[in-house]
Amino acid sequence: MKQHDAMYIDGSWRPAEGGGTIEVVNPADEQVIAAVPAGSAQDVDAAVRAARAALPGWAATPPGERADRLAALRDQLAARAEEVAATVTAELGSPLAFSAAVHAGVPVAVCGSYAELARTYPFEETIGNSTVLHEPVGVVGAITPWNYPLHQIVAKVAPALAAGCTVVLKPAEDTPLVAQLFAECVDAAGIPAGVFNLVTGLGPVAGQALAEHDGVDLVSFTGSTAVGKRIGALAGAAVKRVALELGGKSANVILPGADLPKAVAVGVANVMANSGQTCSAWTRMLVHRDHYAEAVELATAAAAKYVPGERVGPLVNASQRERVRGYVAQGIAEGARAVAGGPEAPVPATGYYVAPTVFADVTPEMTIAREEIFGPVLSILKYEDEDDAARIANDTIYGLAGAVWADDEATAVAFARHLHTGQVDINGGRFNPLAPFGGYKQSGVGRELGPHGLTEYLQTKSLQL
């Protein structure tokens, strides 16, 4: 694994101003595997100044040339896919097969999609007697999470660069190594100095400095709703644009007549993926009362296949493990029944593991049915009819994702139209890297991926002729 004791600013690697470091721990064995610079407000300032200096030239670069650089970046990421997968597995704990398919594979596809969009997006259009220009918003401060570390970097940086913006990235302190690898790929792709800059550091220091810096025009953040509110407040003080992708408590609604075994199996797999550390995970399974007992039995059997240390990795750190354990204990205390996993289930002695847990007898007012747990924990709730199912599904402060299963597509789509959420999978619909992703309510502001994700990084000017 390649690592740097420096940050990538203005096209070169340089040490942090303060000289401090952040240790990176492998959550599977609890061993320190690396240390990265702890960036300061001074480092952030240097990166923002570099981004501002590079902005006029990059914004004036023809979209086709920007597309060429993004295509080169895609090729660099593809060529180093094995290294990406190994790096994410080391710092996040994800099983290697999942890292290869998702953590390394999806960012290549997303980066490639923005190379194509940069060539085809209508940056200029005519409306009546007006010419409407879609111009880069400016310098972007990108603050990314640890759960999908490279995907979230690419989902912000690629559209920003396609739009003609320049970027300062502050990755999560738990998973900074793949961000360093990404910076190497940016450099190898021939993207000009200052267009992309990397500052590693702690959220309350480097992250806050980036969010409130006067030289940043837009802050794009993915993470918890609590931190998103703080960033929104900091940006709002300067009337600065934000794009926020925050928490979720998504419902997986299984309607009568659906393929119950398939819907349950896919639902359990969705929750257990990435050790449950997915903001869009379908952590509430809603089943009609007549099929509830069968669904619980199916989910119990499905969850048994997710063995900690084999098919399910650890949580990212010790505090996250204790947080999830606390929710499991609270679920039992409030009357839910752990039909799989639970606090006594065996896990490896070393590593930040939590047993995949399925709760039955969950009611909508329980804490585990309302708060984002961010671990391998599924709650199964029953409903009386479709109106009741929609009411339960929408009874949340969140609205990020969800799923509907029915015996035919039209029925599922009709129900999905009643859900207050940004994305709904119909009968196991496939992931689409061009479809907009983002939330209603406290799940965020704005959209990522595809042309809607590109729009977040543009501002509009009309010329009346």
C-alpha cells in the first residue's frame, strides 16, 4: 500500500503546516496501518488559494478537453482497481470481493459517466430571445464520508470538474488512504495544478475551515444529518451554496402478491452490505400482517448466511461499534425480538464487529424504527393495508431511498408515487449511475449522479438579445 506523509496542493505533495498526524486503523484487526497529515486551517487556506488561482483557466477550458481529462482519470482508476480494493479493505474493513465490485468498480463507472456528460451537456441554450449560459459555480469544498470513500469522492469531484469548477477535498479521517491514491490518479491524468487539491485532517478543524472559507463558493457534504445542519449553518452565514447528502431510514415495502422470498432475501442483503454502513439502506422492512410470520422466518434464515469476518466486515471504528451495540440493546429494552444476531451472538474476538441482527415485533414508535443505526440491523414491521404501509413508510424525518415489491410493476410504481423519498427501487431495480440520488426532508439538499448531479455545480446566466 502506497502512502504519503504530505497533502496534494497546487499539483504537488507538501507537508502539513502544523506537522500533526492522524493514525489510520484497520478495523478488522485493530492495528495501525498508516498515518496521514492532520491538516490545519492554514493548509485549507493554501488549497483554496490554489483552487481560486486555477479556476479561470479550468473554467475556460472547452468541455471536450475537460472530458478528455476525466476519461484519463477514469482510466487511471480502472488500472489501479486492485490497489483501490485492497486499500479500502485495509482502512474500512470491507470484504475484498465487495471492495472490488463496489468500492473500486462503481467509481470507475461514475467517472466515465461524467466524461461523457461533459461532452454532451447543454452548457448553452436558447430560450426565446435569451441565450442561457450554465457556468461553473466556482471553488468547491468537498467533504466526504468514510463508508463509501472513493465513490463519494468521485461523485463530487467528477461533476465539479466536468462543470469547470475547481475542488478542495477533505476526506474522512478514518479512510484517507484511498483519497491519496485518488490524488495520484488525478496527477497522472494530467489535470492541471490547482484544479484538484487534497487536505487530510479532522472534521472540526480542516472540515470547518473549508466550510466557512470565504474563497469557497459551494460546500458539498455527505455524512450525518447533525453535521450537515452545522455545515448548512456555516455556509448560510455567507449565503454560500450547499449540496448535502445526509441520513436515511428507508422503508422496504413488500405488498401482498409480491415474490416474498426474493423481496426478503434482497432486503436483508441490502441492509447487510458494507456492514450496514449505507445511508440508503432499507433498514425498515414493511410486511402485510398476513405474511408477517413468513417474512420473519425468511429474514432469520437469510441473515444466518452473513457471518461476521467472512461475508460481513467490521464497523469502521470502536465508537461506531459501541453506537450500534447501544441501538441493539435499546431495541430489546423497548420490546423488539432479536430473531437473528443480537448482543450475545458470536463475533470475532478482534476487530470492530457487530453480529448481523434482525428484529421482529418492531412498532413504528420504537427507537430502532426511527433513528439511523448505521450498522447491520434490520427492523421488520407489519402493516394493515396499503394506506397504513404508506403512512408508516413516510413517518420519518428522513427521505433518502426505499423499495417497493408487488406482483406487477404498475402496482409497485403506483405505490412508490406515495413515498416521500428521493429514490425508490421497484421489484429489485438495478443501480443506475445516471439517475439522480438525494433526499427529501432531513436526508439532504440537492442531488448527486448523472446530469442532475452536474447541475449542482453550475450557476445560470441569461443574456437577453
